[in-house]
Amino acid sequence: MTVFPAERTVIVTGAVSERGIGRATADYLAERGWNIGVIDLDDAASKDLARELAEKHGVKAHGAGANIGDEASVRAAIDEIEAELPQLVALANVAGVSSPVPYLELDSAEWDRVVNINMNGVHYATRRAAESMARNRVGRIVNISSVSAQRGGGTFSKTPYSVAKAGVIGLTRATARELGEYDITVNAISPGPIDTDIMGGTLSEERKDELVKDLVVNRVGTTRDIAAAISFLIGEDAGYISGQTLNVDGGLYMH
């Protein structure tokens, strides 16, 4: 069994948005003693959040701005975080964008934007983080996919989003297979309807009631539901789980 160092760092991408999964995850993990690396588009906002997490939870934290769809930018941000924080043990690839454009109105610019951020960005962050994890022979990577990947949409976002999120599942499996020999696990989480702005703004009670009709539980998911699942999969005791997609979706998709 792989033993974690006493002081360990997790990097969370897409962590700044106040109602997002990334912010909830960073807060949840800091509360549980993880040192936090924050990556988001806005460098100042990333550093502000890191300061806030450090003060609130008494952990070390550092923020770095990066365009997740640009490999050089992502590598530089992770370099900066690694220079400031204890050993990098985990990565939560949360950054993503929605895309409600109907297929017959879709242009190549929108396709490229969504695939680049939602899939290529996961690869760029994973590729850089895996270098350090392989050197240290310990690592946990969790990627955020979507029930949209498994059902071909049917959510707020449409085709390019579904395609990118399906790609994330393939990337998860392939990297789990290749990185396992370095004691690195790679898993994906596939959220169902979660009350975040990526669903097209704050969900009304009416919209929530409508979404719940498709679920086997009596509520729409929260960002904390996803944060808790990420916390489990990056934990020291989850070392025998790799290449998996964990559906945190209220029973929306059973396969």
C-alpha cells in the first residue's frame, strides 16, 4: 500500500467560481488537512482564494492563474505551485465550460473552445502533474466527466460538451493503465444534475423539481456531493481503485 507523505498537496483546477464544484472541493479538502494549489484563469482571484483557504483552515495554499486550454500556461502554473507548497500528491481536474449551442448552429470555433478546455485541459494538467507524481511514486488524479458523456447530452450542454466529457473517460482509463506502475491512480467522476452555474445559472425550484423526476433520490445534487467523492478517490485508502468512472448522479444513469 502506498503511504502518503505527512504534508501533501492537491491541485484543484477551476476553483475560483463561488458556486462551482472546484471551489467546494478546495474548501472541503483544505478542511481535511490537504494543502491546496488553486488554478484558475484569473491569477489574482486564484491567489485571493488561496489566502482565504489558508486563513480559514490553517493549511498552506497557493494560487496561480492559467488558461487551462494552453499547455505552456498550465505547466507554468503547476511549476509555480510546486515551488511554494509541499509534495504534490493529488490533482482534481475540475475546470470546464458549458455549451448549450444546438448542433445545427454549432461552428468550429465553439467546438474547438469546448473540446480544448474540457478535454485537452485535463490532459495538460494531468501530463504535468504526472511527471512529479511518477518521480515520487505516489499520486491520485480525479477528472470530472459528466452524465452527459454517457447519455449523449440530455443536460443543459450539448454535443461538443458530451464529446469532450466522453473523451475524459477515455483519457482516465488510458492514463490509469499507463501510470499505474508509478503508484498513481486515475479515476473520473460523472456528476448528474448539480446546482451550479454551469447548468445555466441558479436552478429555480421548478427546474429542480423537473430534474428530480429522472432521479432515484429526492433532490438535485450539490457541489459538496462531488467534493466528498473527490476526497474519497484521492484518499490514501483508495489506492486499489483506478480507471473507474464513479457516477454521482442521484441514480440518473445506471449501467
